[in-house]
Amino acid sequence: QVQLVESGGGLVQPGGSLRLSCAASESIFSFNVMGWYRQALGKQRELVAGMNREGRTNYADSARGRFAISRDSAKNTVYLQMSRLKLEDTALYYCNARSGVPPGPVSDYWGQGTQVTVAS
């Protein structure tokens, strides 16, 4: 059973920075894509950043230029470095790992989430 454990969330002032970590229970290269999603209160979960096995990254428009996804394969860990945080970045942040490529069968795995609150 795949386990993803997030950490690094917390309370930060606008303009501040945080680094989220997602530790996987197996090699991160066993997944086709790993990424970070977030869900703000009353809103749908949305993709923030993703990285495929080859290292290609993609970002939501709201995150591009401020956030950076990276990985450490030796630690089976994916990171999300968040800078210049805004009030609207407040959300529960989830790590996701996906096996398989559409239109074939796909399996999604989720962490428990880590809360990020941006407030002055």
C-alpha cells in the first residue's frame, strides 16, 4: 500500500515562504507523475504543481513564478517550495502520486494533507 506523508505546512505572513515535503513509502520513480494539489475552504481541489518521471514540470498559473516543485530520489521525497505567499494560497495541500497514463488504467494515491495558512 502506497503511503504519502506530507509535512511543512503552517502559518506564515503574506510574502513569506514555506517548503512542503512529501515522503513516499516507495521509490518516487515508480510513479508516472507526482504533484501537489490544494483545496481551499468551499472550493474544489486544484493542481498546484506536478513533475513527471522524466522531470518535466507544470504549474498552475497562480503558482508559476512563485512555487517550485523538486524531488530527492534518494529520500523518496518531493518538495514544494512556496515563496511570496499570498492570502489566497491558504488551503489544505495534498501530495499526489499517479501510476499509469491515460487512457490506460490510472491509480491515484493521496497524502493526508498539510495545512498552509497565510495571514497577517
